[in-house]
Amino acid sequence: MTHYAVGDIQGCFEALIKLLAKIQFDPDQDCLISVGDLVNRGPQSLETLRYCKNLGDSFATVLGNHDLHLLAIAHGIRNPTSKDTLNPILEASDKDELLDWLQQQPLLLNVKGYTIVHAGIPPQWSIAKAEKLANEVNCALTSENSGAYFSAMYGNYPLLWSDDLYEPARLRVITNYLTRMRFCTADGELDLDTKSTIIPPTGHKAWFSHSGRKTEGNKIIFGHWAALEGRDCGDNLFPLDTGYVWGGPMRIMNLDTEEYIHINP
């Protein structure tokens, strides 16, 4: 079985199908793994969700910030914005089945020696700690009180992790690290305002650029940061969001060979 990891799809279903055809993906023989943001901004979020769910055991994903945003809207916590393209999902006859499935998905996966996460892992966390804290969020997501999680999910604060944090701030900062982070300080203080650039704000660096990062020896696959355009980020780092929805290519990676394959708009 060949495992492939694909960058942010964001509702660009036709491109996904063309990319899978290019690698001759066979769900009876292969496994597709997404770095999250299955939905939103692109025109076919509903078709993307249906396809990925129907792959069954041949598909796995972590949740991205756009996936969580969809779930918050479905819970009545947020209204869609003018930029969202989520209404076909919210109006679909199989909406509940699709959203229930999506809400069960994790924020972090370990597959074949790789750690897969949507945005990244802050420099002060090990893989083991990131996995433990991701599981805290997953427990909240799959609990009967998941609405409380979504009610408190939005917001930038706290900017810095502390073991002494309690819910809801604790779950919010874990979520922000794993699904929204781009820049932070050496001790992990977030900047969540700087987005469409690779130039860090004063006192900050890309989360993966800090010396002494506890995950330096670990292979990390991530998405979220289209402005990186998939450029080399250093050893053991595999950026898969090449910004298809913004006019860039869509990237998929063969986990066995570490080869990137692309399809252009």
C-alpha cells in the first residue's frame, strides 16, 4: 500500500481528482491523507467531503481551521462570511452524516514515521506533547458538550502556552497552534495577525525556523501556509499547501519516496 499526503484542497474537487488520476491512485491499494482544510474558498466543498468520506479506510485527515469553521457554523456558533463557500454543505440532504464524520477527525496523525498536522507544532512542544494536547481537543470535539468548545474556539488569546491553562483558553491555544500558526517567538508566543507573507514580524520567526525546536529530528508534514509556495523549509519538513485555490499548483507527496507531484490550475 502506498500512502500519499495531499495539501490543502479547500473545495477544489476537480483538481484533486485530476491529481489522483496523475498518480494512478487506487483506493483498493493506496491511502490518501489530507493535511486539513478540505473545504472552503473553492467551489466544490460538498463534493470534496463526500468523496473523502466515501474512501473509508483508504482516507485519513487532520482538521484544519476551515474545517473547524464549518463545524462551528453548523453548530450555530458562527454565521458564514461573504468569503465562505460552505452553503452547499449546509443545505445538503446528507449534511448531518458528513459533518458528524468530519467532527470525528483528529488534529494530529502519525503515519509511517511522519507527523501530520495542519499548521505546525510550536518549538517548545515535543511530538509526544503535541499528540497529547491534540487529543485533549479531540475529546472536546467528540463529547456531548462539543458546542462549548466551538463557542470558545475563536480568538487569538492566549498567545502563549502554559501547562497551567484551563479550559476554554487551554483548548483555544492548542487549536491555534495546530491549525492557525505561522509565526511565533522562540518560546512559542504566537503572532496570528501576519498571514499572506513569509516575512516575519519583529521578534518572531516561522515556527519551524527556531533553533532548539524540540521536533527538529522529526518528520513533519503540514499545510496551511500558501505563501510558502511549497519552498524548502529545512530537513524533515514537508510543506504541502502550494495555494491551489489562489492560483498555485496542488501538491501531493508519496510518503514512501518523499517525491512531490503537482497539478497546475
